[in-house]
Amino acid sequence: MRIRYSAYVLVAAGLAFALVSCGKSPETGQPAGGGGSAPAAGQAVDAATAGSVTGTIKLDGAAPAMKNINMSAEAYCMSQHATPVKDESVVTGPGGTLSNVVVYIQEDMSKYSFAAPTDPAKFDQKGCQYHPHVLGMMAGQTLQVTNSDTTTHNIHPVPKDNRDWNQSQPPGAAPIMEVFARPENAIPVKCNVHPWMKSYLFVFKNPYFSVTGADGKFSIANLPPGTYTIVAWQEQFGTTTQQVTIGAKESKSVNLSFNAASSGD
Amino acid sequence: MPEPSGPDPITGKSWSTIMLVSTFLLMLTVAWSLWSEFFGLRPWRAYQRDFASAYQDFLGKQIAAQTKAEAAVYSSPEYKKLKADLDAAQQSAKPKDDEFARRIALADLQRTAITPAFQSARGQVGALIYQVEIIPESNKSARDSAKKDVDGAKAETYEVEYPLGDGKTEIRKMNYDQLNAGFTDLMALKASLVAQQAEVDSSVKIAQIKLNEFVKEKLPGPSAAGLQNLRNAMSTFKIDMHQINVNPPGAMLNYVGGIGLVDRCQSCHIAMDPLVVPVTMTLTKADLGRTMAASHDAPFTSHPDQDLFNWHPLEKFGCSPCHGGNGRALDSAERGHGRYEHWLWPLNYRENFTAGCQNCHASDMVTEHAEVLNRGRSLYRTRGCIGCHKYSGFDDENERLTTTRQQIMQLESTKHDYSIEIPRLNHQADIAPDNDTAHKLNARATSLTIESSKIDAQLQTLESVSSSLMRESKRVGPDLKEVRMKLRKEWIPVWLTQTHTFRPTTKMPQFRLEQDEVQKIAAFIWQQGIAGQKLNPVAPGNAGHGKELVESRGCLSCHSIGEDSKTIGGDFAANLSRIGEKENYEYLVRWVHNPRERTLPYCPFEKKDITPEDYKKHRLPFQFDLDHSRCPNDGHQLEVQQPTIMPSLRLSDEDSRDVATYLMAQKHTNATYPPAPYMDDPKLAAAGRALVQHYGCAGCHEITGLEDEGRIGTELTNEGSKPIERLDFARYTEDAKRGMLINGKTSPRGPWYDSKGFFEAKLNDPAVFDHAKFKPDPMDRLRMPAPNLTDPKTHQIDKNDVDALVTFLLGSVDPQLPTEYMYRPADRRHAIQEGWWIVTKYNCIGCHQIGIDQKTTMQDLPFYQAENKANLPPVLTSEGARVNPEWLKRFLANPSLSTTDTNKNGVRNYLQVRMPTFSLADNEIRKLVLFFEALSSQEEPYIAPKSESLTNTETTFARALFTNPAAPCLKCHATGDPAHDKNATAPNFTLAAERLREPWAERWVTDPAKIIPGTSMPSGLFRREGDRWVFTGAIPSEFRSYAGDHANLMVRYLMGITPDEQRRLQGRSSGGGASPPGK
Amino acid sequence: MWWDWHQIWEVASAPDNVPIVALLFFIPFYCWLAFREAKKNDELIAKLEADPAAAKTAHRKTQPYEKGWDREVHTWPYLMRVELLAAILVTVLLMVWSLTLNAPLEEPSNPNVTMNPAKAPWYFLGLQEMLVYFDPWIAGVVMPTIIIVGLMAIPYIDENPLGNGYYTYRQRKFSIWTFLLGFIGLWVLMIVIGTFIRGPGWMWFWPTQTWDASRVDFAVNRNLDDVLRIDGAWMAHLMPGSWKPFSGLIARGIFGIFPVTFYFLASGYFMNWLANRTAFSRKIYKRMSLLQTVTMLMLLALMLSLPLKILLRLVFRIHYVWETPWFSV
């Protein structure tokens, strides 16, 4: 009698344990699978069928006049510029081409895997200004901050989804190497020593982004065929979007423009 | 048919006899029961009857004496004069007084005359008004008619026979309003008259009061009349039970049960009842012609310490809570005193009666009116009981240190966990599937970061706490890590075997050790000593000068020197007579120079002594002291001082050498010490370790490797209430129960099978309960060593010491009384309570008088007799009122008040006796300052009163006074000029500003003797003139007009005096500073 | 320590023990009294029987009386006076007792400290003593129940019509001896042992021996099967595997049955023999129904088992005769 009873107990215990352990296994698997920037997730983009998007960003209407930046706070900064520096929030080239515009695609490409580039995204502080003024980079890519000035700067990104950090960088100090792990748009970067210094970092999951130069040109290459929403972001005018469908090995050109009148959001 | 054999067994027998007998028996028993009901069970009736008669006789005598005394007083001229004054006053006041009396009487008459009429009128009107009120407003007509009735009633007149004085009266017709007015007017009139009369009689009153005071002063105690009343009361004294019934809500006062305390002690101890013997009287057995011997006379004394009733009113405390005993039982003394097997709280015996105080005063170190208990407490501490037996509240620094260290380690591990957790969380955030999770994880990481910075803050606090605790924690015995430097090797085993013969007054108890145990222990101690740290040789000094120093610097207020009858000095610290036989000269020099100096610092976390190598590893200088106390390895606080009470006297190197040389000469030349080669045998040492742990040496001594050894004895906090079954009387259990003493004699107090008996037996001979036991292995035996309670003079165990300790232990019960009875004051008295622990810990009272009627060791030293009395350390009875607490803190931290020139006293550098540096912990300093302030009932924190600055005239006047030949201040007071200070006998004025409190200074200059009797500061510098103090000496003419208070002026001036001001005045000062006194 | 009179005094004078001390005096006295009366009556009965005439008149079933004695007497005064006397004397006794001895009150009980020896109230000391010889189940539950049941059964068992209302020995030998054995020999005796002999640790202290709480004594009490080395080793072979570990238990359990059954048979036989000794008792015995006989024999056997067990325990140091997981005797 007693023996039979204990047998039941054993069996029951065994079942319970089995259940628990089965219940466990998916959970334990979870973090590995759901990892945002885990390269193992999806397949690589097939370069054979991949297409590309190129284009130019223009500003319709007259570019608003940018006011001067007053660097009188620090003599050194003054000395770096013969003529007073203008605010960089709207910079136009010949024919109203807009620079410092970030162009990227809206779609979630997480079914593909993209390895973050190994060479760091360079970010320099020169003449008490950030170069570039807007920087795009990939999640997991190293951000290399250098100080070409002979004055001490501190670089202080204020991200939302990533971690806030604030490092001071005396002249001639080793470059600061930092990584943003999570994609995030328009991370403002400022220098508490030189309040006018201002810049934006873009962190993407995929390499499909580009920042326009003075000529307002951008190009997004190696796009797998499909329909995409091209988004252009400008510091002052906000964003504008356009649909584009890419066939296999097709390369389309998309021109976007911001309206000077719209003050942006 | 056979013949019947005898009559019928039932009917044939008469039972009358047996009936008679048994009935008689029944009567007897009834009688017996009645007797025991009225007498047998009520012995107190006899006592009371007996007392009543004896007390009446006594009172009779008293009355006679008192009447005589009173007669004498009444016939004395002073009394006569005062009486005359009184009469005169009465005479002068009489006419007016009588006049008023007459008018008051008349007013009364008139009022009484109108009262009846007034009352009936008022009654009628009132009734009618009510009638009006109950008629509704609507019914106007009815109301109006009713109102008319009221008016009618008011108009109605009454005939009053109105007295006009001198018996004349007139008939007055008065209506309601007149009556009303008349009545109130008369009331007012009388009030005013009474007031005026009092005015007139005031002079009489004053005279009367004067007279009464005179009589009170001349004839203290109850008057003859009072005594007579008392006697009359006694003559009709009712034999009855006297009972105190205390029933505090929710309190469990009587030991036995939930209900309140019921004490009927006074039924026998009738004289304790304040209604029977007024508190102004004290009654002794002798007064009633009884002797102490006859025990039944015990109830006939009033309480020997009536003052106690001021704080312990009978109606709140009763008797048994303090004294023990069964307050309810009345059928026999034995029962009432609870001296029978089953009563757990028997009456404390005479020699232990202060044990009761400990019930509530457990947090005191010094309790007033409880000398025996206090002695017990201090013995428990100084004789090193505390080294083995924990007692809550007593020297628990080590326990607190341990807990602090545990907390520190706990926090450090937590911090470490965080340091691992934070990056993990960050990583989780980076790879999180969505931003919300990422935000949460990041937030958590951030909070942890902040947490760990908080932990840093806590750690810093704990470190400082532990360093302060390490300063506070002292050990009873010397540090044994330094034996190799300190002691003569062969001496150690000798000491272990003959502790009390070598130094009859030592605190160290005598252990019962086999020869081989001695060898093992000695070997262990010796080999655990720090090796390789050599002290560099020092040249011998001048023994003669050393002797002077020892006598003058104050060593003898703690230490004693000389043997047997020739002993002088205090018993707080070791007797130095044979120190020369054991000490190593170089070490002694170092010790005398600074006893707190350590060879190697000890790190309680690494549990090792930190060597110079450790410092070298971290490229740090090998320097450690109270300011450099962090461990080079892990940054924790180090033990950087010797854990000894002995302070640094800040002697110069040569002085230290002289003292050491003198001390080294203190020895028996004939003493021989057999060589002890075995002390270097490592095997013995290994065995010795176990023994040292077994005997708990580390409880009192610091020993390498055993720093964290706990106390080996049982905790004694509640020993007094331990069930008797838990006290093992071993072979003496039966003897104790039957009152047979260990020496075979019968115990005078009968059975001693109780805590008292156990404690006494144990203290007299700790091995006693091993007697007749078969314990071949010494480790099995009782380990408690024999505490040194022997009186060095008689070489017998000092019964007073035993009683004191037993009293303390008997009082150590887990409190039965409700908490509101516990003495845990929250006000100033708490500061006093706390302070005494420190004052006694460092034996401040060896040098300073702090309590009003407390004697210091120093007063009795031969060196400080006669004219040297002036060189005694300052009396501190009013220190709290005298000095500024801020200053006092500084002074206690560094009595030399200087960082460079420390070989002096800060304030009284003219004294030879030296206020030593105790390197007190901040905590202790705080407590001491509060203690002194509380003693002189000063408010805390101290806010200096604002004193207005001197005008120019005032300054010049003050200077004039200051240098006035009638006030040669600078003759005695130091100025800082060495030539002058040779003869200085008082502190420097320049200290006054920051040191003194102005109000005290003012009281001081006007009458110092009032504050410190026998001070060398002269009184009578100022005289009272109206409401101000005026300088007694000749006042320069130009200042005669000054209307201010001279004393106050002087003080304000002194508070602001500067060194060069002083120097300037010194020339002008009469006699001049440098000139020797008397010129 | 021997010859410690103080010890005896301490025990004897304890207010708790007064009834037992009284017992020591009262029981012998009343026994003596009873036997004296019995003797008188027996002689009278013999005398009457010798004379047939008297035998007729003075009926044997009532109190025997002689010629010239009242055959019956009135309640008043002859009964009442006895009762009155008894009332008076008892009152006196109680008053004296209450005057001289206080109630044995002790300190409030402390749950952390057990008194040693811890003794039951005097009237239960017999049961407490029984615990030494049987396991709690038997000694504490079974035996007391049987005792009570047995006492209730007596009137139904006793078939002897003689000796009602008067003292006699000859007519009631059997019941008297049973009573003496059962009440005095067992009950009273065990109470006395429990009071005067059992000291601290319920150890056996002879009178005048000091009750030394620290006394250590050593005694092995072994079970009968243990003495006879019954371990069921050989049984283990005959058993299924799962039973093997219990073989010892089973073997002992089975073994125990034999001595116990043997005892019951033996004692039954013995008492049967006893009942058949005299003609008179044989006659009574014949009248009894089977049920009565069996009940009586059972009760007697059980009663006799107690002294036997005491003997085994104290003299031969036998702990249990029959040990099972559920009960032990």
C-alpha cells in the first residue's frame, strides 16, 4: 500500500517537473531570437537582384536667411573664423539644393541581416563646430569623435532610446569611441561648453540611408526589389516622404523638395 | 440452647464517653481555629500594639524636650524682638484694621438684611418672565398682559429693616431693581473693603512671616503641639492593616499576576507609614528602646533614606518592587519577606538591598543613593568580569565594531553585485526587442548606478563610525602582541602562576593552571608576540627627577606605588611597585611617552598586523596614527592605537626617560626567575593556543590571531532572574537546601539554595562547584578564574567587594516592572546618565571633583597636602556653566590647546599635574560636553549672550580697575610672559573670550568661593550696592560718577582683552608682573 | 548518602503526601479492625452452626446473633449516633489539617523548567508507576479501563450469598484475598512506591537514601525476545523480498504471542485449581455461568499479570515480553 502510494507521488512529481521544464524552454530561447541587431536573424540581400535609388533634395523658394553664431564667449573660437559663422540649420547649395538632409527608407528590413560597418563613423569638432552637422550611422557601428580644436569640448548626445553619455575631450585627447546599439532618429548632440555647437546623429538598423552634401544629392544602393517609402528629414522643415517601387537590378531616381514657407514641425 | 456470650454488641454498649470526648475535641479545634484567625495568622497586630505603646512613650519624651526647646526659643531675645515687632505692627495697624472690620461686618449685615426680600422678588419675577416666554409670539395680546404682570411684580415693593450700624436700623421700601442693585453694590463694597484691610495688615503679615521663619529655623521638625496631636492619635490608634495599592492601567506591577501591586508591608513596618511617622522625623530602634538584635523589633524604624521618597513616592512604587518580598502575605515575616522556596523574588538582604535599584536603573553607571550597587558595577568593569561575561550596556564597543564591519562587508558585496549587474542590464537593453523594454532596463541600470554611489556614502559613514568605535573600545588587560618588546621572558610563567602574590592589587584574575598548561600558554603568548621589531636603545635618565614627575604629574591618581602599608595612589590602574622586574626599559620609555603608540597597526578586515612591507608595496610611508588610519591594502580603518585606557601625558623625551628609569628601579632585588627555554618550543605554543582560547585570555588581552575571539562566559544581563534549576550547585545542592555551608558550618541565614548563595559561593571560590568532582582533564574543569577581590591589607577576600558584585548580579533581572518605571530619561538627566559611563571609564574622578560631595584620589595623596592643595586639578562642579561648549570640545580633543608646543597644560600651564590627552572619540567628547552642561543645568546648544562693547570711558575705567592695587589680577593670572608665569597660579585672561561664559564669569569675580569653596581666587573684590556690584578698592575720582555695574564692566573688558593690551597693562599693574610675589 | 533521615522527613512532611502517610496508618488499622470483627462473627457462626436450634432461628444469611440479642435495631439512635460520631471526628480531622498545613502552592509555572521528579497527584501515582512496566497505551488506557470495568463487573460475578452486612472471613475468603491483593497489594503499594521510592529521574531510591538529582545509574532492560535472541534471521529466507526488512519485527511479534498465551493458560489453570480447593468454594464456583467464570478468570489473570510484570522488570530486568509496533506488554 505505502509503496504504491509513494510510486504515485514519484510519477506526479516527474510529470510536474517535465511540464515546468517544457514551459521554460521557449522563454529561455526568447532573448536570442528577438535580438534586434543579431546578424543571424535573416538572410543576406542578394546583390544580383538588388537595385538602387538616387536623387536630389531641393528647397522650393528662397532659403531663409541664417543668423550669425556669436562665438565671442571664447576667444579661441572667434580666432578660428575670419568671417562670422552662420547657423547651419538650413544650408542650401546652388539651385536650392539642400545639404544636411537625411534620406532613408521607412520599411522594416529586419528580415534581412546587415552587418554594421567595421570602420567607425567619423565625427569631428573643428572651429567650435561639429563636422558633419548631421551624421548617419548604423546601430552597432562605432562612432569616433575627434577634437581638432585646441580647446576643450564636451560631447553630449541626448538620445531617447539609447543611453545618455557626456564626455569631455581636451585638445589632443584620444578619440572617443562609442556605440549606439538601438536605431534612433535625430539624436541631438550638443557641447555644454559651447552652447551654439549643435548636431544630429541618426542611427539606423539598415544601411539604406544617406545624408545629402552641398549638392543635395543622395543615393541608396543595394536595395532588394520591392516598394519603399523614401523619407527625407531636414532639421528645420521636418520630413517629407515618397513611394518608390524598385524592380530587380532597377535603379530609380527620386527628387524630393521641401517648401521654404513651411517652417517645419 | 447455649448461653449468650455477653450482652448485645450494639444496644448493650453506652457511647456517652466517646461522644463527650469527641465533642470536646470539636470545641477545642473550633477554639484553636478562632485563635489562629485573630492572632496566629495576624502577627502584625501584636507589632502594632507593641509599636503604638513604645511610640507613645517616645513621643512623650519628644514633647517634653520640644516644649523645653520651644520655651528656650520663645525666651530668646531674637524671638522677643521679632514678637515685639509683630505686636508693634499689629498695634499700629489696629485702628484702621478695626475700622475696616466694622465696615465689612456692617456690609455683611446689610446684605443679609436684604437677601430674603431680594430672593423672593427675584423668584417671582423670574417665574413671571418664564410665563411670558412660553406664550407664542403670535399671541400678542396674551404676551402683553403677561409682560404687564412682570412689570407689576418688579414694581412691587418690599419692606426691609435696613441696618445702619451701631444697632440702628431704618425701614426701607425697596422694589426689585433697588434690591438687585443694592445686593450687587454691597458685594462690590465688601470686596474693596477686604482688599484695603489686607493693604493695612501687610506690615503685620511680614512681621508674622519673619517670626515663623525664625521659629522654623530654630525649631526644626514638628512642633510640640504637632507631636501632641500625633500622640493623641496614637493613643486611639486603630490596629488595622496598612496597604499600598498601586494599579497602573495595563501594568503588571506585582510579580505574580496581571493585577496591580498590593503591598501590606506597612502593616508590620508601621513606622514606614508617613501618616504614622511624619517624613520630617526619623525613627530608629534606639529611639524606641529596642536593639537591632531582637529581630521582631525590625518593623519599628522609619525608612533610613527618606529622600528616596521624593523620587519614588510610596503611592506609586510601594515597597516590593524595590526591595523584593511578597507584599501581600501577612501571616508571617518569613512569608511576607518571600524567604521561602517558592517565592521567586525574596526580600533582598541588608547587604544587597540596592540590588532593587538595578531593576529600573539598569542603564545607569552611577546611581545616586546606591553606593553598593555602583561599586558592584565598577568592579564588574575594572576587575575584568566584562572580559568574559557580556552585559548589555557595558563596554559593547567590540560587538558594535563587529556588526559595523559586517555591514561594511555586506555593502561592499552588494556594490560588487551592482558592478556586474549594470553592464548586464545595459546589454539586455541594447538587444531588447522593443524600446519600452529598453527604456525599463536602462532606467533600472541607471538607478543601480545611483544606488551604488549611495552605498559609497554609507560606506564612508560606517568607516568613520568604526574608526570612532575603535578609539572607544578598550581592553581590560595590556596588549600581548608586544610581549617580546615589553616583557622579560622568564617573568611570564611566574606571573601566570603567582598573579596575586606578585601584584596583590592586580585586576588580573588567578587562573587554576597545571604546570604544563602554564608552559604551553607562556610559550604561545611569547611566540605570538610581534617579532623582529627592535626598539633602539635609549640612555638611562634621572631617576630622581622621574620620581618627582610621577608624584607631581598625576600618575598616582590612577596608579599606586609601594607595597602593603606603604602603598600610595589610586587603585584604578596597576600598582607599579615591581614593574622593574618585568619591563624592558626601552619599551617603558616609549609607553610613558605615549601609551597609545603601537608597533604595527592591525587591519580587522585582513585580520593581520600591517607591516612596513605592506606600506612599501603601495609606495606609502610607514606612518600610522589617528589621522593616518586607512589600511594601505584595502583602505579600511586600521587599529592604530593601543586599546588601553591610559592616556598620553605629553611628556618630553627626557622626562619619559626619567620616569621610566625611576620605574625600572621599582623591583625586588632578591626576586629570581628560572630560565624558560621551553617558551620557544613551537609544539608547546600550538598546544597553548587551544588553552588560551579555552580560558578566554583574548577577552581582556589583544593577542595575535585571536583578535576576534568573543567573550567565553555566560551573559549576565539577566542572571539575577535565572531559574534556580539552571544554577548548578553540583555536590552542594543538598547542603545548600539544608543550610549547611561549604566549610561544614551551618549557614547563619539558613538555606542558601538561591541566586545570592550561588553568586557568593562562586565569587569566593570559582572552583567551588568542582569540589568532589572527578575531572582528570583540566579542560573539563570550571574555567572561571579567581577574581582578585582580596583586600591587599588583610589578604582576605574583601566581603564588601563580594557583596557589591552579588548586589549587582541580583539586580540584573529581566525587568518585571512596566516600562514607564524604567529610568530612561529623555531630558538633561539622560546626558548625565550617559556621561557617567565615560567619566568612570577614564577615571576623570581620580583627579577632578565632579559630583558635589565626591572625593578624588588626588586629594589624599601626600604630595597634594598643605600648601600644595592649590596645585590640585580644577574642580569641575560648575564646568558646564563656566566654559563655552565649543571651546570645551576643542580642549578635550587636545588639552594642550596647541599643535606645536604640547608639553604643557592648555589652560593651567602653571600646574605641575598634567591634563592628559585621551584621544577621545568624537562621540565621547560630545557626551562629555553634554554631561557637564547638564550637570550645571545649561541649555544646549549654547548661544553666547550678546555683550555690548565698551565705550572709551568704560575701557579706561576698566583698565584702571584691572591695574588697581586692590585687584592685583596679573599677579596670579598668567600672561604668557615666561618670567612672569613662573609664579602664575591662574589662567591667562586672553583665553577668557573663547573659553568662558560671561554670566558665569560675572558670578565668579563677585564671589568665587560660592562656586568653588577653597579656591585661590579671592572674594570681596566687589561689594553689593543697591542693585549693582561696586568695586571695593579705591575708585579713581573721575569714575566715581560711573553708574554701571563694575563687575559686569570688568567681565566685559576681560572678555575682549588681547595679549598686547595685557602686556601694556602689566607694566602699570601694581607690583609688576615679573616681580616675585610679596615684594 | 545513606541514612538520610532529613530526606524521609522531607518526603513524608510534604503537604502533598499527607494522604499517603495517613494511608500508611489507616489501612493497617482498618484491616486489623475488620479481621477482628470477622473473627468474632466467624466464631459466633461456628457456635450457632454447632447448635441446630440456633441455626434455625439465627439465619445464616443475616448478621449472626445470639439468643437475647435484638434481632433488629432502630436507626435512631443506633445508626445515627455512629454517623454523628463519624461526622464530628471527620470535621475535627479536616479542621486540624487545614489549620496545620497550608495548601501546597508553588511558584508560577515556568514552561522552560521541568520539575524533577515530576509526579502525578497522589491518587494517580499508581498509574504513573505502571508506566514503568507497560507501554503508555496499556498502562495509561487499557489497564485503567479494565480496572473500572472490572470493578463494575464484581457484583455480577460474585455468586456468594453469604457475608452481606457483617464482617466474616470464613464465608468470603476468596473475595477478601482478591481485594487485599488488588487494592492493597497493587494499588496502594504502587502509590506508596511512587511517593516514597521514586526520586529524581523516577529512579529507585530506598528510604533514607538521599534523592540526588545528579545520580547516574545504569541498567539494561532487555525484551524477552532479545534475551532469547529472536531476530527472525531464519524467517527472512521464507519471506518475499519486500518483507525481508520486517522479518525481525514479525518474528518478534509472533514470538511474543507464546509467552503471553502461556501465561493466560497457566494463570487460568491455576485459578481454576484455586477455586476448587474447598468444598464451599467449589459449590459457589459451580453456580457460576460460563460468562461469569471467563470474565472472572480474565480479570484475575490481568490483575495477577501486574505483580508478575513488576517482578520480571525489577528482578530480571525484562523490559517487554511481547513487543509489537502497536503495543507492548
